[in-house]
Amino acid sequence: MTNALPVIARRLVPMLIALALDAWMFSFAPVHAIGPSWMLLLLAALACFWVLWQPAGMRRDDFLPALAVLLSGLGVMLVARLSPHLAQRQLVWLLVSLVLAISAGPFFSTIRRLAAVKYIWVILSLIFFGLLVLFGREVNGAKLWIVLGPVRYEPVEIIKLCIVFFLAAYLSETGDVIAMTRPWSIRENAKYLGPLLLGWLPALIILILQHDIGMAALLLAVFASMLYAATRRIDLVLGGLCVFALCAWFALHHYGYVQTRVSVWLHPFADPLGRGYQSAQAYFSLAAGGLFGTGYRLGHPEFIPNVANDYVYAAFSEEFGALGGLVLLWLFGVLAFRMFAVAVAQPDLFAKLLALGMGATLAFQTVVITGGVVGLFPLTGITLPFVSYGGSSLLANFLLVALVWAISARPMTWSRESSASSS
Amino acid sequence: MNDALLRRGSVELVAALALVAFVAGRVRKDAFVGSSTGPPIHVVATMYSHADRVREIDGFTPLLLGRAHDCDVVLAADSDASRYHARLEGDDSMLFLRDLESTNGTFLNGTPVRGSIEVRDGDEIDLGVTRLRIERIGRTV
């Protein structure tokens, strides 16, 4: 058919635009900070291969991988400006993420067959937790990293995805029953909500024991939104909020570092050279940026400690301005919105909940960390998806996008533009 | 690279990103809503339950078949059917049957359906304890 060329072009165009923008960004970067050039060409080729290698006769939302590549390029540009050494590592992680996202493609294309096996995801996340307890190393008061030689991996990022899988599989089977259960019937509620909490609470408990409050809050938010989407029971969402309030209260009174975070959030200038140093510097950085920013490489975001991980949003906002920060949030919003559009279009509840849960994970993660940076919430140590330095998060988010992209596939049919091009 | 160039480049980059966000945010309605964009195909079928004739179906593709109340053909009494069981889709003037990973499967003339398969006049589709006999397919092209 003469349709072959337009199909390839349609699949490739969003990715090519993203790559062109990335190349333009990299041209501003310090000399030799990003590279070598064969590495960049290899990454670009992989990104193109990623969008071209999809089942024939199907059409997917090709904006999703393009936005992921665009945002991760933005991240590399920012990290290169902060630390060329970290930028090199980030490029290697980008390579690993792309290769894994591509090789997981065939598996993700048949993901609907896994709707019936739900507890495998719980087992998988428990295995990751087990590895963490056995081989974990404590960094900054939280035991989050598995260290294998030069590679450090944060398994919570993958566990996050496993929990979304479990919730989607469980709720797609029992969602209609939970929806019909009367809120005051304890026995009926326990029957169906019991296994749900059983599969999910250990994860939460261990997260709190591992001192990762940000991730626990993120998982609770995703849990509540998936539960609401599957059952439309507002009482369960309110219950989830109460659970979160209890957990937060418990953490506040039992963990010193949570207390520190909250007091720094409430009074950032009480101890500006000590505990409040990081967030005070971040506020100065945001203020220095103003509306239009100082310009790339012309600000001083490097005054913020740990800027490439937690405060990358402040670094971006300083050099590209408040407007730049808003545009960055807009891009995240578009990415999440497209994922929700994919969820809405799915005929089966499992894929619908899966796409919704993945989109919600991305959206809530962005909100929690940017809100923490600008002082809306206490800061929690989770990453800004794709942009922050950090391989674990980059890898998990590429898998997340690859999954929703695979779900978005629908049969390519006789449409107007293909008929116009073939005639 | 001098400062003025960097400053201008940064502003231009933000503008370009805003343009990308604007374009990518305009999700084309037909790209996601509904399941098929092929021309609608007129389908007339007879529905049997346990070999008893239930009713006549007369509609246009895409037709979603299942137990859920928002399906186009609701199989409410069929406890063996999945909530979203199968879909009849029009594609390039042909009618296709797609199994939506239903629990008990969809059968075309007794053969299990994997993915999507073409349906012709007189074919019999089995889902749960329901049988659909395709009486007539009205091609619009």
C-alpha cells in the first residue's frame, strides 16, 4: 500500500520534533558537558526506533514517547549545567532506560493477559523490599538504595509501578462489587476491601519504616484515585485521606527528620545557615529568576545543596523564569492529560485503570515535588519525573510511558487522511 | 557563547516549549474517543440465549457487546459474559469482531477469537451463553 510512508511519518514526526528541540537545548550547554556525540546519535536513533517498532495495523499515541524524550533531554541540559559528571551518568541511564523501554514493548503490548494474575505484583514488590532490607544502604537517614558495585538503584520506583499493576488487576475484578457495597456494612466491605488493603498496606508500612514519606504519600494519592475511578465511592477516598492524616501525624511525632522537614517548611528562615539552608537558597533562587529568568547558565542554582535531585525545578525556574517553570508544568500536565485520555478510551477496566494509575502517578509525583520546592508542602525527597538527576526514577518513568503508550494502541482503520494520501 | 545570546536563547526555548505544550495538549477527539474510526457499518443480527430467540439487533458499528450497562448490546442476563466482552468494528467496509480479553472467550462459528477477525453474513458469534446470528451486513462504501 502507498499508506506505508505516511504511517511511518506520522509515527516519527512527534519524536523528531522532540529530538530537534533537545538538540537545540544541548547547543546552549557548556562545551563538552554533554557527549560524546556518538552517544547522542545513538540515543536519538534508539528514540526513533522506539516509536517505529510497534505492531503493524495499530495506531498509538505517539506524543507520549516524544514528550518523555523531550523532558528527559531538558533534564540532561539542566544537569549538564549543574554538574557535567552527573550529566554523563544521566546519559548512560537514559540509554539503559530506552533499551529497557524498547525491549519491554512486546511484553507491554500483551499486558491485558496479565489482568488475571494479581498477586504476582505484590510478591514482586515484596521481593524488591527484601532485597532492600538485605542489600540496602542508608543514605541521608533513609535506607532506599540497593548498591551493586558502581550501580545504585532505588527499588521504590519500580515497586511504585508494581503496586499500580496490582491495584488495576484487583479493582478491575472487584470494582463493581465494591461500588455496590453499602459503606456501613463492615462485613461486606471487609470481604472485598480486605485483600486490597492486605496487598497494599505492607507496602505502605515498609515505606514508612524505610522513611520514605514522599513515596508513601504518592502511593496513597494514586490508590485513592484508582479506587474512586473503579468504584465511585467518595467515602473510601475520605477514608484514605484519614489514613494519610494518621500516618502523617504518626510520622511527625516519631521521626525526627519528618519534624525537621515540617519546621523548615513552616519557618524556612528560622535557621537559614543550618537546617533551613537548602530551602532558603531555593527561595532565593526562585526570586532571582523572576518572571523571565536569568537565562541558561547565567544564574547560580548551584548554591542550593543537592540541586540536581530535589531542587531541579528551582534551578530551571531561576534560569528560565517563573514563566519557564509554568511551561514545564504545562508539559507535565499535557503528558498526564494524554494518559488520562488513553484511559478514557479503553474498553476494558484493567487497561483503563492501569493507564489512569500510571497517569496519576506521574501527575501526583510532579505536584508533590514542585509543591515541595515552591513551599506549598513540606519537601519530600522524590524526583521530578524525567528531569531530575537519578537513574532509578528515569528508568521507572520510561517504563511507565512505554506501558501507557502500548495500552493506547487501537486498530488503525480506514481514515480520511490515509485515503487522501493513497488516492 | 555570550550572555545576551544565552538569555535570548532561553526565552526562545521557553516559547518553543510552550508551543509544543499547546499543540500536544490539543488531543484530537477522534484519536481517542470511541474505538474505531472506520466508516460505520450497518449490522442486523438475531440474539439467542440458550438457543431461545431473544431479540433482534439493528445498529451501526462500533458495537460494544457485554454485561456492562454502557455497552451498545447489553447482555444483562448472561452471567458468563464479561462486562466488556467483545466489539464489532467496521473497518474499510468490512465487519470485524474483536474479543476484549473476555474471561470465557468469544467464538466465531465455534472457533475461539484471538484479537480481531472478519465477520460475514450468516456467521454465528458465541459469547457466554448468548449467540448472535449475523443476518445482514450493510456496507456503506
